[in-house]
Amino acid sequence: MNKTKNIDMNKSMSRYFSTALLMNQAFIELLNKKDFEFITVKEICLKAGVNRSTFYLHYETINDLLTECIENINKHFTQYFGEESQKIISEIHSSKKEKLILISPKYLTPYLTYIKQNKVVFNVAVKHANIMNSHKTFDSLNNYVFRPIFERFGINKKESDYMIAYYISGVTAIVNKWIQNNCEDEIEFIENIIIDCILRNK
């Protein structure tokens, strides 16, 4: 009997999260076409293929759905970049200082690949930066690349915070422009633009 209850509970939870995912996707698609304040629960339900009672089973307001979408974007981006960067982090800590490069395709390729694969989501993050807290999605480059390299060179945190802000702002501006262009340019081209900008300012 308990086994049957557990199976039923697992199925219910699976349906619950599957429905939430459908509403997340529907909301992102709508945000890609119109401003947040003009999106209605009715539109979300229609696009997700659920009824209003299902929406309110998950969320009290559209703001709650927005919060969940932001959390999911940041979590998935950080997880992806974290997995891809374990070897990179190891190399940063073990390489000789003279071989450390502040920015290279080695760091940028997984970062830009993920963005291109999820360009609809990131386009929404750029278009609605004021409500999506999109700056947080770019913190991974700071945590996994810039900060460890600055630490290796003995640059104190107070100084490195300003220097990292400078580099991250530049990289983010280039990436945002790329996203606005629907990521049409090749990843290698964008990598070269970023590297060229940083090397010229060293």
C-alpha cells in the first residue's frame, strides 16, 4: 500500500513540475514578444495548455512566475558553466603565472555556447534586464575565471573588485549586442572581439 502511495505521489510531483515547466516556457516566449506588464494569466495558460486553476495552484501572481523563471535561468546557467569549467579552474590554479591568460577561447567557448543554445531565454534577459536581474547570469565568468586569475597574481580583493567590474561590463556589453543580433555571428568571431578588446586595454 505504501509503495502504491509513493508511486502516486511521484507521478503527482512529476506532473506538478512538468506543468510548471510548461508555464515557464510559455512565459519566456511571451516575454520575448511583449512587455511584462501586458502579459496576462489567460495568455500564459493558453500558450501552456493549462487552465487558470492550474496556474493558481502553482503561483499567486505572475510576479511569482517571474521570480521562478529568473531563479531557473541563473541556476541552469551557473550549473552548466560550473560543470564545463572544472578543468579550467584546475588549470588556473596549477599553471605557471607567465602562462595565465586573462581571457581566452578556453574560457569563452562554453560560456558563449550555452548562451547561443538558449538565445531566446537570454534575449528575454537582455530585453527585460530591469526585471530579470540579467547581470546575475554573467557572474559565472567572474567567479570561475577573472577572480581566480587575479588571486594568483596577488591582487587584493578591493582592487580586483573594480578591475573585474571593468572587464565584466565590457564582456557583457559585447554579449548583449550579440544576443540582440540573434547570435548570428559565429562564436569564434565574438571570442576574438572580446579578446581583442581586453588585450588592447591591458
